[in-house]
Amino acid sequence: MRWNTWIRQMHRWLSLAFTLAVIANIAAMSLQAPAVWIGLLALVPLIPLLITGIYLFAQPYLARRRAVEG
């Protein structure tokens, strides 16, 4: 598997994990005393999701730049 394909697949799975963490956060907020760690749970997949998203966003621009230079 190529590097770019691996990053895309990881980004998809991270987005699924982030969605589930947000749903868990919303469900926990309906409780009388929500746990703080559930609120922070969404940050775990969000940070690598941000990194892979920036990488995927920059790919077309970097490829275009390499084509012009090379």
C-alpha cells in the first residue's frame, strides 16, 4: 500500500472515531454530572485527524508545485 493511501485510510478511521467520541460526549452531557474525561475524549482522535487533514489538503498544491519546478 502506498503512503498516500495509508494516510487517507487512517484519516477515514480517525474521522469515524472522532464522530463516535462526539456522540459519547453529547450523551454524557445529558447526565446530571458528566465526567470531564469524556469531554476530553474527542481530542484524542482530533489531533491526528488535524495532522492527516492538513497533509491531505496540501497534497494537490505540493504536487502542482513539484510539476512546475521539475
